[in-house]
Amino acid sequence: MGLIIFLHVVIFAVLTILTQIGGVVYSISLLIIRLQVRYRARKILVAFAFFYLLATYLVVPNIAPIFGRERIKESDLVQAHSFFYRLANRNYVRTELNDVIQNVAYKFEKQNDGIKLIYLDANFPFFDGFPLLPHLSHNDGRKVDISFVYKHQNGQLTNMKPSVSGYGIYQEPTADEYDQILKCKGAGYWQYDFPKYLTFARINNEIAFSEEGTQELVNKIANQKEVSKIFIEPHLRGRLGLIDPKIRFHGCRAVRHDDHIHFQIR
């Protein structure tokens, strides 16, 4: 009995960490399905899936505005890299940030036909201060991670990305560039390149990092007056010639940012 309770606690914790609402929905499913019912585990799973989808797509979007959050608006210009970010409720932001995302996407696509702004982790729908792991600061609706821009071998930009999650495929510093990664890891910050374990497989090996496309995207983000900070690894800031003072180093306590762009509003 003790092992079963422990297992339920672990499931509750994992679902809460991943989705914010999953633990609560799981608890509701346990309460609804009676202890002695036949095929209880299977019925709990079915009940959880039903109530979770109901909450994610009907309940949460209508409650989130009370907490100052809304889902990122997806369109022909803006898209989540993975269905997971929508399903896990990791796609909520404040209205002001949503407007910035839409504006940047519009301006970027206008000069790069068909190329979308691809987002990764944003924020959960409820409660300032609730951590969206493994991030340190995605907890107030004001932050979002954006994918780098990539290109085909012929130089044409693409919406394809090099990993399933959108994280963990790094643009390593060259021998001539400042190596902040080595410095942080040497100082004992072991977690600094942890996202390399979160790729969930490398894909689209035929594409390459577009320096020109990513430079253009970062500058368009920086040109938004509402944006206060942009995080990208120092060696990429130098390589791409990024000079806006909003673009800065995020500190060794975070994770490395040569696989995505982080930006936030005031």
C-alpha cells in the first residue's frame, strides 16, 4: 500500500512539474474512480486523459486571463515547435508579450516569405512565481524562448529545426571565440549544458544554422520597445555582430543559450 501511495505522489509531482495542472487532474481522476473497481488503472488513465484535455482546451484558456495570461496566438506566422508545448500548457504569456511575438513574426516573415516565428517554452497559465522547469525565470508570463533560424544547403531559409524538442543542438564556439560554456562548467555549474540531454533525438540533419537569419530575427526582437532583455550565448553575440544593449549574458546559473533565443518584456 505504501508503494502505491508513493507511486501516486511521484506521478502527481511529475505531472505538476511538466504541465502545472496535470497533478490536480490526476488527483481528480483518482477520486472519481473507486478503489475496488475492476481495471482501475486503465480507467484512471482514461479519466485522466479526458479531464486533462477538457481542462487544457476548454477550462484553462478561460481562467488564465484572471491571472493575466493568455495562450500564444498561432497562425501562418507563429507556431509552436512541438505539440508538447501546447498540450503541456507551456504556451501562456501576458497580452503585451503576445503582441510583441505577433509583431516580430509579421516583420520577419514580410522579409522572409513563409518563414515562421517558432516558439519553444513560454510560461504556465497560473500564478506568478510558479516555476516552469528547467527554466529559472519563466514564471510570470513575460518570457518566451524562440528557436534559431535554419537553412537548407542551398542557403534557403526553412522552418525545420534540428531536434525534436527544439533544444540541445548547440552552435559551439570556435577556437577563436570566447568560450563562456567552458568557463561556467569549470566554475562548477554542471547544469549549464544539461539541455543536450533534452533534444529527444536529432532530426533534419540536412539543415544548418543560419547566421544571417538568426541575426535578423534577434535584431527585430531588440527593436521592440517593450522588450527589456534578450539572452544569447556571448560567442554568438560576437559572431552575429549583435550590439543592442538589451542583448546580454544570462549568467552561469541558467543554461547555455546557443541553441535558442530567450527574450522578455518589462
